[in-house]
Amino acid sequence: MKNIFTYLLFALSFQLVAEKFTPQDYIKKYKDDAISEMERAGVPASITLAQGMLESGYGNSELARKANNHFGIKCHSDWSGPVFRVDDDKKDECFRKYESVWYSYRDHSNFLKGKQRYASLFELKITDYKGWAKGLRKAGYATNKKYARLLIDLIERYDLNQFVEKNKKKHKKYIEKSAAKIKVIETGKSDDFELNYSVSKVQISDNWIKYLEVKKGYTFYRISQETGVSIKRLYKYNECDENKSLSLGERVYLQPKKRRSRTRSYVFRKGDDLYSISQKFGVKLKYIYKRNRLLKSYKPASGEVILLRGRKKKKTK
């Protein structure tokens, strides 16, 4: 009986060792989830895999095995799901528990996208794994001073950036088309379309154009990610380019501006310019020039009336 018991213990121990994930096992099993999240949320698959491997011990840690938590994300005040407690930096710390590993991958992407301190990472190229690794450490994702180096070593040792390089086109297509499932309605030569997404922060101007008001941490990239409107279209709709910097309270239009406003006119004030008026009232800049018979080089004086609908009469000699 004792021999049988010893044999069973040995067999069980052997099975547990045999089932232990190797780095190669981990990559094979979870690379598709990492790629999928890259296409959905914009986090490089190389970074996601490297963080998952490092934080979970290739999926073998107690937190990974018992709570499906592969990224070491703690509960925080905004977590209302199940929890798992384990000693970490402190005794009996609270970590998030997931129904499956896939939910851990999804929450990892949402966690990075939802925190302002990580916003600058999404301005980096999807292939810039070194920039992402250093940015994560700088933003405080981990306390280990060597965290960035550890991620970079994993990415280079196991060639994790191949999953980014091979899927760059898919990621670009996602940015253009969006995971928010935009329903495009053809309207002749116009590029007006109906936005089929739900973003609580979207507002509508007086002349019926959807826009977002710029808050702290907003960038064109972040707005594109949240709304599904491509960066190219955002620049076009707001008559600007990549050199444009956003200011708090400014409007970013998600649809083309109109030819006219419901407001008839605006009195030019100190600090104004015609572009800011165009953004304030959702009127294309070229129509402001047309309605007011102005040259592009013209700078209105304080107190001058700028028409937003109708047209100024020609001056008679």
C-alpha cells in the first residue's frame, strides 16, 4: 500500500512538472490573443506577450494558475469583479481574478488604455518595443528598476516583435476601419458617414456635428482609438495635420464641419483667430473666408463682425 501511495505521489509530481509551461509553450498558446488585442486596442503584441511571460512566470505562477491573472494587475478602487489574495510587495495583497486567461489579456489592454499615465505610449510606433518597455517602467507599471530591460530581453530572445511586424497591416487596417464597427453610408462625393458607436463623451454642436471636448491626456491617437474615426479623417475634419497640438476644452470634430452655422455672426475678440472660430462653430474655414470676402492672409481686428451664415455685401465705390 505504501509503495502504491509513493508511486501515486511520484506520478502526480511528474505530471505537474510535465505540465509546467516553457517560454515556447506560452508563446504558442497566447500569441493569437496578444495579436488580437493589438488589433483591437493598439498595445503591441510583443509587449503584451513579454509582460505576460514576465509577470506570470510563463503562466506558472500561483496568480496565473489560480486566478488567470497573467499581468499582475491588482484590484484598485475601480475593480468590482472577483479577487485573489496572495503575498506580494505586501502581505495578503488583492489581485484581480478572471474567468479565463483571455479576460486577463483583454483587461490588460483596457487597463493601459484607461489610465492617463500610459496615454503617451499610444503615440509611439507599434513596432517600437523599446519605447513601450521604457515607457511602462517610467509610468510606474512595475517597481523593478530593470523592468524595461527584462521586457526588451524577452522580446529579443524569443523574437516577439515578429508578431507585430507580420500584423502591421492588420493593425493599420484596424485604425482606419476601427473596432468600433463604423457603419459607412455613401453620400456621393462627400465623406459624411453615420457613426455607429457609443461614446458617452460625444457631444453634438448647434449645427449637428458630433465632437469631443478635449480633456487632460487626450491626443488624436487616443480619440481615434476611442471613437473608431481614423487619425487621417480626424485631421481632415478638423482642418489640421500631425503638427496640431490640442488644448483643453477645444473641440475635435468626428464628422466634417458644415458650410454654415445656426449662429449668424460672431464678434471678433482679442486672442481669436479665424481657425478657432471655425472650430468653435463647426464651420469650414474656407466658407468663413468666402462669406466674409476675406483673403487668407487677412487678420480681423477686435470688434469686427464675422459672418457664419449669409454673405457680406460687396463694398460700393
